Amino acid sequence: MISQEMASRINAQINREMYSANFYLALSAQAEAMSLRGVAAWFFAKHGEELEHAMKMYRYLIDQDAVVRIGDVAAPEAVEPSVIEMFERTLSHERGVTANINDLVDHALSEKDHATNIFLHWFVTEQIEEEATVNDILGRVRLFGDQGQSLMLIDNELADVAKQIGQAQDTTAA
């Protein structure tokens, strides 16, 4: 059985995952305003992933017979309308999420809560992938630039990636 403290910490992470979803939705809207539909689609797909993460935690708490408490979700801060800045903020954000997940794992270990520790392993692995993906995108944007043809190529590539993410989300929802 999960402790009230651990449940409280997971509830806080659900709130952070909802914030992440809003963060990505805001970036998607900003990219749309910049006529970068591929970048917008990528951020929108990330929005959906974050909602899925929140729901995994929600379901885990329900399955552990713990109380789910949904709190207020802060509005994300505005990001400069630059693709480099958008992805730099994304990487910084994901590193913060990783730190939060690691704190949850540390707490589960301190409580000898093996079920929660095992549950959180998926999120640890997910964060490795999240940071690597954003780091890769940011590296290419820095190398090739976020103007003209370089930006168009990155925008098109992210549109393709967003389609793949959407297809993966469809199969996990089924």
C-alpha cells in the first residue's frame, strides 16, 4: 500500500505533468502564430504525451487505493518567439521534470515502496528519451540555424515526427 506522503508527491507530479501539457500547448500555439506547422504539431504531440503521463499517475494512485487530488495548474510563462529559444526552454523544462521524477524515485526508495519504485522506472526511461530528443533537435537548430531553408527542413522533419508520435499515441490508447 502506498503511503499518504508518496501519494501526495505523486499528486504533485500529476499537477506538474498537467503544467507540462499546458507548456507544450502554449508553445504549439506560438509556433502556429509563426507559421511553423511542423514545430506546432510536434509541440502539440508533446502536449498529448504529457496528458498521458498525468493519466498514468492518476491511474496508479487509483489502483493503489489512494486519493487523487487535482490542484490548480499555473499558466506557463511566455517564451520568446524564436525556435532556438523555444527548444532551449523545452530542454530546461525537461531537465526539471527529470529532477522531479528522480526525487520521486528517491522517496520511493527511502520508504522501501517497491511498487512505486517499479512504476516510476517507466518515467525515468521516458525522461532519458525526452531530453535526448530535445537535445538532438536543439543541436540541429543551433548548427543549421532557425531561418530560411534550414528552418523549413526542421519544420518538415518535426511534422513527420509529430505524425509518428500521434500514431504511437493512437496504438497505446486502443
